[in-house]
Amino acid sequence: MIYLDHNATTCCDERVVEAMLPYLHAMYGNPSSLYKLGRVARSAIDIAREQISALIDAPGARIVFTSGGTEANALALANACGLGLAISAIEHPSIFENAEYNRQRFRQLHTLEVNEAGAVPLVSLDRANWQAGDMASVMLANNETGLIQDIAAITEHLAERGVNVHTDAVQALGKISFSFKKLGVKLMSLSSHKIYGPKGGGALVVAEDFVLKPWLRGGDQQYGWRAGTENVAAIVGFGKAAELAKAEAALRGVRVLALRTRLEQALRTIPGLVIFAEQVKRLPNTVQFGIPGISGEMLLMQLDQRNIAVSSGSACSASSGEISPVLVAMGVEASLARSAIRVSLGKDNNETEIDQFVDVLKASIAN
Ligand SMILES: Cc1ncc(COP(=O)(O)O)c(C=O)c1O
């Protein structure tokens, strides 16, 4: 099988599985227990926090482990209740749907318009009616096009108004290097399964000077903000995946970018093919393209028959057959948006796979 859908999920790295296994069996202690078995689990969680903190350069920030990126996003937005919230028009459904569902709980819910590349221009920020303490949620990298947002410029622009910025860094993590500290955000969402860690693990990173509202009440785990016995094995796996991502960042980055360059060169020879957000900073592993007159969903199924896995957009909306709201927000015409295919490369892909994908793609289009 040729797997080209790493923005949907990744295969858990063997070294991650190895690190997790002891915490599913021999080291089964409750991290809140005071005796040795519990302390072993507690220190494993502490190490994972350090590994994640090192990957994102977040000294002093508190890392609240969650069940994944979706929960981290929900937790972040819950902290805007009673306040104004603005989200960009290209956010992941876990932001968009949560914001819509809770609309009545915010003083106002504003959508930040994006330009044709999907970026939030600073003038767009000025159109919201801000009050001090409000929250803006803008993703660091888009899951469909791979567009990288200038979050540092956004936080700087909003700082004088006293607006707190949350960023969904689920897709950026492990694919580009960034600094939580330098971005200036108060909250950041992360997910483990996008970086070769286990599914069902994620985190909300909380700046030192930000006090979270309690999310799950119960025991005093996780600073009293998210009660419940921690999923130690998943946290250990997430930490190990973060450690590997940091150690192998340069190598992974260079490899996937070389593969994507090879792929894009081949794609550009296909008549009419459009690469979305082509001219702006994108994740090195991601390319989303459309071919006028071709159904992306049909193409996806034809590729699947040849054992090639790609996506038509966000994994969460792929089965609904709707047009990508991200492309709509970018002003892409509906028929072109309907033809969208997203290829997202991973650390273990190779040139032969890229060439085979291009051959099958060309043959499928010709049919
Ligand atoms: C940008 C973005 N945010 C959040 C999520 C949700 O993460 P999880 O699958 O860990 O809930 C995803 C998953 O596709 C994503 O791409």
C-alpha cells in the first residue's frame, strides 16, 4: 500500500510502541499514588511533558494532556465563554463546530476572513469588535492546503487590545519547527497521532500567565484543570514521538520536501491542474490540488482501488461529500473545490511511491 495521507494520521513509530508497552503492564501504577509504582508513572508523565516542551520551546508553560486535538481545541474555546471569540474562516471542524455549537455562550462570535491563499491578513483582525480578554483562535498550519499562518504577527497585532490568542498547532507539530514562546500565544493545541504517536492523545499548552477554567472536575490531576487518571501509556508515547520528532526534524523535513518537489514537478505537467496556496509558505509534506471537471471523490476511490491512500481534504469531512469550507473561504470556485485531492507525505515515503502515484493518477484522469 502507498500511504500518502499523513495529515489524517500516521503509523505509530515502533520506538514509540516500545516506550509505551511497560506502562500498559508492568508499570501500571496510578500516577497520583504516593508509593513507588505510582511515582514511576508520575515521573514518566513529567518526562513526556519535558519532551513535548522541548519540541515546541515552551519553558514554563503548563501542558494539559487531553484525549486528542479535538478535546484540546474544545478546552481552549471553553475559556472564551462570556467573552468575545474570533476564529479564522479556515479552522478545523473541531474549532468551527465547537464555536458554532456554543455561539450563545460568547459575547460575540466573529469569523476572521482569509485571503485567496487562506492567510488571515492583519486588516481582517481590525474588523472584529474586540474587548480586552477576548480570544482569537487561528490555526498555525492548515490541514488541507498546508498553509502556514503568521501567528507571531497576529499575536503582536492583537496584544495592544489585550486579546489572547489560541493556535491549533496539530498539523504544524513535527512538520515545521516553531517556538511556543516566540509565537506569543496563550494556548496551543497538539495531537499525538499526527507525529507517529498513539491515537487518543493530545495536549493543550497553557502559557505561564494564563489561568485555565476547570474543564473536567474531580481529582486534582493536571493542575486541577482536567481531572481523571492520566492515560499514562498514551502520554509516554506522545512524549517519545515528540522526542523523535525533535531529533529527526532536519532529516524528515529535507526528505519530505524533496519528495514533494518531485511530486509537484510531475503534477504541473497535468493540463489544468491547480495547486492550492501554491505561492505561500506551506508545510513541506502537504500539497492539495484540483483538476477542473474531475471529481475528487471519484479519483480518491480509483486510487484506493490501486491501493493508494490520499484524501480529498479534512479526514473529518471526507465522507460527507461536501465541498471543503477551507477552499470555499479561499474563494475557490465550487467545481474546482470539488475536484480537490490532498497528498500529505510522511517520513517513510520514497521516490518510487511518488512516481507510482503520479502514474496511477494520470491513468485515472485519462479514463
Ligand atoms: C488542524 C487539526 N486540528 C485538530 C484535529 C483533531 O485532532 P484529533 O484527531 O487528535 O482529535 C485535526 C485532525 O485532523 C487537525 O487536522
